[in-house]
Amino acid sequence: MQSEFYSYAEQMQRYLEAQDRRIAKLESDLTRLANELDEIKKKPPINVERIEYKFDQLKVESLEGTLNIGLNPNDLANIDEFTVNKNPAAQVPYIFPERDIMTADISDAIKGSLPAIILENEERSGTAMDPSYHDFIRHDVERQLPARIDMYINETPQPERVPHLLQNVKEKVIERITSDIHAAIAAFMSQSNSQTGGNGDNGV
């Protein structure tokens, strides 16, 4: 009976010692986190300047505003490139049975080429953007693709609005949108480099 008591007492002692070590570690971690928080509070706030993308620097009369990345829809009224089509009847929609399929094909093609387009512009400029910008650009491009695709399909000249030229129309739309994206990313990276002093591989 006495040996069982001593065994229990020994187990309790080991348990209490383990709890003491755990409490000491938690207190140490808490002190470290508190110190890190104090260091963060002491650092000056980071001022991130607003950087705006525009998919092309041209005025687009047949679309309500130029394609852009990183802008709230309410900000569109303040873009100096912003123009509104004053004569919507001037552009007759190009309606054909396969239009939805073509729109989906164009959208898939553009989305699939976006990573390569971004990397190509990084190589041209010698500047590597932070990966978060890649996701940001892709998200805003994909969000605006439907309107841009519709616009370019509707700009198809009347003589080309025939069934046997649909593939040609699709290729032209993809080419135009790809060109728009290249121009927008190049303009953004140039603007970013001028704001940061051209930090090269440090990202934007």
C-alpha cells in the first residue's frame, strides 16, 4: 500500500514538473510575441501608392470605358481616357448561332495565355513582379473579358460576317485582346519602375 502511494506521488510530481515546463514555454512564447508586436508597432506605416492598369491607352468609343485593372467601377468616371459611345446605333451587334461557343473559346484561349503574357512582359522589362500581382492581373483581366470580347466581335466588318470566316473572326479577336493585355502590363510595369526607382528583380 505504501509503495503504491509513493508511486502515485512520483507520477504526480512528474506531471507537475511537465506542467511547469509547459507553462514556462507558453510564457516564453507569449513574451516573444509581445516583443514582436511592439517592434511592428514601432515601425513606420507602409504607404502603398495606388497603381492603375489600363488595358490600352486608346479611347474606345464603342465600349463604356477602357479595359483596366485595379480600379473600382465608381472610379471609371475619373479616368481621362474614359469615353462613352454617344451613338450606340452605329455598331450593329454581330449575332450568329455559334456566338456563345466562340465567346467561350476566346475566353479560354486568353485565360490560358495570361501567365505566358505576364512572364513575357517581365522578361522584356527585366523586372520580376511579386507573384501576388500575377494573380491580381489575371483576376481583373478575366473579370473584364466578356465585355471586351463582345465589343470586338461586334466590330467585325459587315463583309466578314459570313459563316466561313468565323474562325478568322475568332483569331482576330484573340489577337486584339492579347495586344491590349501586353500594352496594359507594359504600361503598368513602366509606371511602377518610375515610382520605385527601377528596382529590377525586387518586384513592384
